[in-house]
Amino acid sequence: MNNSLKNYLIVFPCITFLAACGGGGSSEAPAPPAPPEPTSTPATPTSAQSPALSFSNSTSSSGLNAEHGYTDSGVLTMPMMFSGGVTSGDYDNDGDLDLYFVAGDAGTNYLYQNQGDGTFLDLASEAGVALTGVKSTGPVFADIDGDGLLDLFVGAVEGDPVSLFRNNGDGTFEDVTQQSGLSLNAPNTISATLADLDNDSDLDLLLTHWGHSLLTIQSTEIVWRNNSANGQISFVDVSEDWGINSAYEQEIEEAVAAGFGNDSSFVASTTDMDSDGDIDVLLVSDFGNTKVLRNDGNMFTDVTSEDITDQFGMGSALADYDNDGDIDWFVTSIHDKGDDNSDTGPIKNSAIGFNGNRIYNNDGSGNFVDMGTIGALNVADGGWGWGACFADFNNDGRDDIFHVNGWGQDGRDFTQYLDDRSRLFMQQADGSFVESAIDLGIDDARQGRGLVCNDIDGDGDIDLVTSNNQGRAQLFENQLGEGHHYLTIRLENASSNTQALGARIQVQTSDGVTQLKETRINNNFVSTNAVEAHFGFGLADTPVNVRVTWPDGSESEFNNIEVDQMVTLTKQD
């Protein structure tokens, strides 16, 4: 399209740009573009003096009082021990990010409306989403019916029901679970995310079901096609039709032969790993069962290679962290921490030999190469990690990694991880990482499970919200000093996929460096981020050029956008 911006208008607190899409008006979408040319390194500050990065615990001052717990904490199953969760999104469309937390069956779930002044107000009861006495887990905000409003899905464990709420647009939600078609046999629905898997412009649902017996399984119940129409949200299980069940054939055979065996899936992440224009699924799973599922057009093929080596896949994060024009993958997995009671009795629960977190580099063709054994990256020793995210916390143009930690709260198993602290791996100029959590103000040894990595207070840097099992949620506010610049981008799409999930955003600075991000619901583990793309530029403060490849393959260019703001870029038909 024309290189100049078309029809921009200012809407406080962000700037919205309206742009026509490329393609000359043809009804046939153009072929997906090639990924950007690799750039050797992201933009880095040219000054030896970088702004100071630190985090402060702002939980009390923010009004976030979300507690998670159980009525009978003396009888804890494994699903109860790894449950929790939080999701972020602007459910009331007032421009800032709100939060939904699960509480466990000892309390009532929380819907925190962002007041825009650093504080939150719990409106769960008023909004109709105050689930009480339910072992909830894995909530997610998403515009499921394509009306421009974020709806809410909430999972659950130990046979408790999942819930689906439709946003009414007046600050309230309607429970539409019964008529949605979401009838589950799996006793645990751990994490959830949504993506347009079949390229029909609405959002399909992915669920994970650790603990679902494979002996009598009729369906894995992992993939649900969106059949919503006329304002009625509806899903149908297509796990068999779309090849997901086939990916489990070997595990099912082994379970039948042994007389026992369960699904071990924890997180479904979505990305166009091979840049072919459709969304693939990375299914992070426990006990070495993580899967790479390539989308071959409404049929998923298991292309998991020997390079997928995480022993206990739990959390998941996606980003082009090495800035070479394709999406890479980080998975949390348990790292060796010795034995849990070697001083007091017979050794049990040994973690010796657990090899820890993995980074899988995309080779540019959708094949993942295990980088976890390369010591220079320094991310393997993450203890007992759960939810994870990639984010540029110091706005230097390099994605960092944060994940929450903990286990052993039943007092019996792997108690050496009871005081296991959250990790913050800061990426260095040479591409390696340095663990810096305590040094930067995050001394967190709670039972972390979920997290949100977004600019919660709208000040231009990424904050952290954590959801803790049997504990209080925490807000770590980013106190990055002045000097590094950024741009946060939201997308608006004309189709039912209103947030343009699956789009690719390339931002080029004046020195020619290009960064790539995808718009997706980042599924971290029992938690999801708001759909925003945040770019850091270091000391570069000149306007940037943005190219958006929309989910239908068309492109829009937005040139000379000023940095240090949040902008909304809108696609017009």
C-alpha cells in the first residue's frame, strides 16, 4: 500500500491508525510473505550508561488481595497442588488492563478492574463471574464471539466444572457454559488458549488435561472448533478430526499395555512456526511427552523430533529472542536440586539428573533445535519452574525470560523445592542470559504457578503479576529508569478475530534493525497475557516503521510512528 499513513485519528490514551490492507482489493488473500531478513543482533544501547532496572512489590498499595486456597489443605492431589491462574485483558474496553484470578475452593474468584491510577477494584460479584467453591484454574480472556468484547473461560480440576462467560458489554457477563457444547470427560482442564486454527476468522479453543486417563479415552478433548453464530457461543470437539488424537496413539498403546496411563499435557502454545500462514501447536507436557504439532490444513501432524528433550515440560514462552526472523520456544522443566530428606531418613524424591529448562531455536523452517545443553545460555538451572514469559524488561531490544517456581507444599514430596525462588534471566549483548531476580528486587519464594507479563500501569515497561498456589497473588512493578525507548502495539481486525491473533508485526528502527513479534494469547501455564506486542529500542528514539502481516496474509505498512507510546493499528477491508 501507500507508504504514508492513511486516515489516522487520535484516541486517548492511545493513538489509532486506520490502514487499508494490501492486495489490490482481490478477494483472494496473497501468499504469506517471507520472514524478515535476519538481523545479527537487536538494537543495543551505544552508551555504557543504561537506565537502572528494578522491581518493587506493589501488591498492597495496588489493592490486589487475591488469595488462593483449599477448604481441606491437608488432602492435596497433584492437580490441586499445581493449580492457580490469572489472565489479563481490557474486559471493559477503557484502555487499561484488568485481571482475573482464581481462588481455589476456599474462596471466590476475583475480577480486578484497573482504576487507571495504580489500583484495582474487585468487581467479580457485580460482573457475574464470582465463581465460589470451585477448584478453578487456567482462566483466559478472549473475544470468542467476535463482538469486540473479551469473554472469559475458566478451567477447573478434580472433576469441578469449567465455565464460559459471554461479555455483555455493560460490565457484566452471562454464563453460557451449558449451551456452549463444552461437555468434558477429562477431570482436569489445566490451561486454555485460543487461536484461529482453521483460518475461518474465529477463535478455536485449546485445552490441556493432565491426568485424563488414556485407558478408556474416547477423545483427548484438546481442540475445539468455534461454531459460534448469531451471538451464540458454541464449540465442538474436533480432536479426532484434526489429528490430535492420532498424536497420542503411541501413549495410548503404552497405557493399555501397562494397565495405566494418563494424558500429561500442561500448556498448548500457538505460533506459525514454519511461516506458512497457518497456526501450529506446541503442546508442552510432563514426563517427556511434549509434542510439536504442525498444521497441515485442518489436520495436525506430529513432527516432534529428538531435539525436543524437556523431561518435565511445564511452562511455555515464545519469542524471536535471537532476532533472526523466526519464533523460538522456551520450556520450563525441573532442574537437579538433590534429595528432599537425605539428612533425616532414607533418600526419596531424588531430583539428581533432572536437566532443567530448554530453549529450542527455530531453524527458520519450523524445526526446533535444542539449545538447552549449551551452557553459555545459562537458563537450564531454573529449579522447579512453572509459568514463563519472554519480555523485554529493560527495553534494550533483547527479550528476557521470567518464570515462577515452587513445589512440595504437601510436606511429603520434593520438599527441597519449597523455597525455590522465581527466576529472571536477563539477556546480554552476546545472546546469553544472567539470572538476576534477587538483584533486581524480585526475592520470591512463594508457590508460583501462573503469571502475567504486561505493562499493567501503562508507563512503558513490562510489569509482573504472579498467581500463587495456596497463597496471595503478587504485583512486581517495573521501576525502569528513563533512557530506553519502546513502542506497544495493539491490533484491531475487521473480522471476528477482532484482535488479529496470528498476525505478525515487524518494527524497523532508523538504523535498519528489524524486530518481529506475533499477536497471540500467550499461554504461560494456567495463565495468559493480554494481547499486546511490546518492543524495546534501547537509546534509539527516532520514529519507526511498522509492517503488519494480518491473519489473512495481507499486509499494511505504518511509517514514521513516534516511539514511547501505545498505538492501536486497525485493518480496513
